[in-house]
Amino acid sequence: MTLLTILAAASLTTVFPQIAHQERYSFGGSNALAAQIRQGAPADVFASANTSLPFQLYRAGLVEKPVVFTRNALTLIVPKSNPAHIHSVFDLRRRGVKLVVAAPGVPVGDYTRRVLHNLHADDVLNQVVSDENDVRDVLAKVSLGEADAGFVYVTDARTVRGRVATIGIRRSARPAVSYAAAVVRGSSHEAAARAFVRRLTGRVAQAKLRAAGFLARR
């Protein structure tokens, strides 16, 4: 039986094993995973929380043409008890608020900065107490009460229901969040890797993604 090595965005940690439980997964920030591919790490498939990273690898000849397979949305989360009494993005400006975000270059970190810029609230970044490596690190700090707020994907917030509360972001300020997957060139299992990428766009996988809160790929 062929086991694929799949490098996938941290926000896919829960849903990918539901789609194909038998594969070998390495989840993390998409930027760090892309760097591993550039450095020649063995992998069969790369699944990113944006389209820019896989297309950069495609232009460099390191992966086959990426395929968009799902979308997501950003949300602001606070601990369920909401000790800082945050009810909107603009409340993050208050003195003493501890905000955690993903670092620049990590897709969710870039999306976060785009949202703040779209809301003319770039100064909120002055409240950041730590830049995290991926969205699950942001989620953990807020759900454990180590921070007052953080920006994550809607799908990640769903995995800790009862431990965080979500605060919506104005639709016009939200960036388009599309995920793309690509077969890594030089894979020892190219046919199986291509089949996995095709599977992500199939009816069963799409249903599992939608059940986890992801959006239709369009």
C-alpha cells in the first residue's frame, strides 16, 4: 500500500485525516512547508492555505500546477469568558489588550494584516504580544487564556467550541482565502499524489470540507 507524505496547512489538521486517514501528514505554516520543499524535503503533495505559495513553487518547477480545492474565512476569537471585554476589532486598540497573530509570511498572518489594513486599523498591531508560526498556535494561546484575542480561520474556531467566542469581521474587509494543492515534482508516487489532489475536489472530500466549515471552492 502506497503511503503519501503530505505537507499541509495547519488549518487542515482536523479535516485531512477525515478525507484520507492512512496518509502521512506534516501540518504547519504553509510558508514553512514551502521552504521545506525548496530545500528538497521528501514530499508527495503540498496543500497550502493560500494560492501564492504553491504557484511560486510551480513557477520554480518544484510542483505541478496547483489546484484550488476549498476556501475559508477569517474571524476574531476571544476566550469564552472574554476578560478584556472585546466586542469588535476596534476594541483591540484598548491599552493592555494582549493580541496574538500569526507571523508575516504565514498565510493567516498575511490575511490578518490585510483585514486590519482594510479596516484602517493597522495600529492594532501595536497590541501584538507574539507572532506565531501557524494558525493552530494562535488558536491554542487564545483558547488557553494566554491572550485576549487572536485572528484565526472560522474552521479552526469550530474545533474548540465552548472555549472561545467568535467576533465577526465586516465582509467587505475580509480577504479571499483560497487553498491550493499541488503534486511535488520528483515524488516517488506521482500517480497516487495526483489521485489525492483530484480526490480533494471530489464529492466526498468536498462534503467533508463543508462539514468542517470550509467554503465551496467555486
